[in-house]
Amino acid sequence: MYVNVAVLKETRAHECRVALMPSVIPKLAKLGARLHMQTGAAAAIHLDDAAFPDVAFIADRAELVKDADVVLCVQPPALEVIDAMKEGAILVSFIYAHNEPALVQRLVDRKITCFAMERVPRISRAQAMDALSSQSALAGYYAVQIGSTHLARVVPKITSAAGSIGPAHVLVMGLGVAGLEAIATAHRLGAVVEGYDVRPETREQALSLGATFVDTGVDATGQGGYARELNADEKAKVANVLTQHIQKADLVITTAAIPGKPSPKLVSHAQVAGMKAGSVIVDLSAEGGGNCDDTQPGQTTRVGRVTIVAPLNVPSLLGEDASDLYAKNIYNLLALMMKDNVVEIDWGDEILAKTVLTHAGENKADTADKAAKAETPASPAAGKGSHKAHKSPPAAKPAAPTPTAA
């Protein structure tokens, strides 16, 4: 016996990642996986099919997935892929259900068990499966590189016979995984770094990485490790404090996101107008509309004397390393459900119960949301998949999605 695992080639624009890397193949084989991959799936990161030993390649994606027990991908797959999958099969991918209602309904209709990688709970035991964090760390690193290439000045202090120049002043707004990695990278490059977040508990993290912390006196700690949205009075108080820090910075990196909602606005038109000539903003939350009033998602624009860079899908710009981390995240998740060459899902496992999006014809995330609102536990519904018999997972509190630069 074995578990038939299929890996799709990504088709969405600007997506260079792939859900399987050569380093993970032996580990998956030990779990009982027989691996199949779409032809040219890793071409965007310059890996030929020959770089994947013990993997069978199939060009047609419908043919690839029709007998698969498990289908792996990075971005939400096309509806045609779901239609080609056998009933009860497992899909592991980023989904972002609030953006993909038609896809979620098709998963329900086809009775596909979908594990949405953005739903992995942020608990200690799940860290090795936390794809949002692994991808966000790369985005935070790369934001500093993007910003430095648009600056007309150096980042570190450089001393020559003619005198000294630098260092640049960098302000990082939003101290999740991406923000903290941006602080660490800017500090390593020799910048003077400040960090800001509406959650005061991030202060110690910023200080430990070599930054000073901008304290506005507002605490906006929310659920699940994310920040809540500020009210009007809080926004005004924060803006008054932040303006002077924004306008003395050479490089501002924003990373703030609210799961399932537009990105909060942190930098106003007026604050941009008052920034130094030649300064740069890198907005990592462009996929949610951006943290800056002047952000144009996916574009680099000049607003007066300021350059605003708003890249989309930043982890894909580092496709090789991003794929490697993502493939390892997926392997660690599959290791919870693959044993002795079969899939056996333990719905008592908190990670699996909270990561599942759809199962046995039911939208588990929707069930969880309703249960959370009612503040009463939902009754688990019995169901069977095409794998070893198991009951449906109990409704879990939703692990809300967030952009990759959280």
C-alpha cells in the first residue's frame, strides 16, 4: 500500500513557488508517499524535472490528480482541478476562503478534505507547519533589500578619507514575523532601526533585535496573536506620535494586516507629504490594499519626493527558499496524518482540527465561525472519506487568514 501524492504546477500570475522540493522527497517516501508531479512544476525556480528523483511526472493536471489521495499546491487551485479529484481526497494549499467562495463551495460539493495552510494554529507544536510565518520571514528580509535598492543613499555608516555618510534610519511598522525579520535584517546592514506595533508586548522583541520601540500609548492586542482594528480616537493618538518618526525615516517598511479585512492605514497622505526627499516606503500589505493611503498595489510610484513600493506575493520573489520552507511545512503537516502507508486523520489533534477548511461535504470554517459567535461548541457530524474511517473534526475556533507579510 502507498499514499498517492500529486503536486501541481502553479498557474497564477507571479507565482514561482512549488509545493515539493528535492530535500523533502526521502521524508515523504518514508511516510508511504508515492509522488507524482506536474511536468515543469519547478521551472520557475530553475529546477528541471530531473532534479526530483523517484517522482513520476505527468503533463496533464486532470490526469495527475484523478487518482491522487493527496494533492499539494501553493495557491488555491482552479475549479477544474477540484472537479478532477476523486471524492474524499485531500487538498493541502493556501486557500484564503474569504477570497475564494466559489472554490470553497466546490470543495464542499466534491467532499474534498481541504487543509488550508493559512489556518495552521499559532501554537508551539505547530511552528514547524506554520507556512504563514515561514513565508512572512522571507518577505520581511526581502523588504529591506527592496527598500535599499530604491534609496539614493547607503544603509550602513561608511567612513572614507572624504568623510562619513550614513547610516540610514529605518522605521518598521507592524512587528509580526515579517516586521521582526525586517528589523533584524536592517540592523545587520547597519541601519538605525525603530519598530512600532499597536501591541505593547512586541516591545521586548524589537529591543532584542537592536531596534528602539516607538510607544504611542495605545494597546490594540487582539485574538490569535494578531492586532485588532483601532477606533477613530486611537488612530488619531497613534498618528500624532508616529508622524515625527515617519518623517525622519529614510526607509519605512509597513507590514500590518488584519485577517480577512482590508489592511489598516498607518501612513496618511499628509505624513507622506512631510517625509524627507528621497525617502522610500515598502508596503508589504499591498495585497490587502496597503498600509499607506498612497499605495498602489503591485506598483512602484513616486508621490512628491517619496517612492512607494507595493510588491505583491513577495515570498515568490525568493521562490527557491520559499518553496523549500513551504515544502517542509507541508511535510510536517502530512506527518500528522500519514502512517504505515495510509492516511489516518486524528481529529482530536488540535492542529488538524483547526487547519481543516472543508471535510465530508461541510465547510468546517463556517461551522467554527458560527460556533464561536454562539459561544457554544458545535456537535461534530459523523462522516467518512476515502481514507481510513474517521469522524469529522469538531468545530474549532477559526484560525483566520492573513496576507503573507503578517
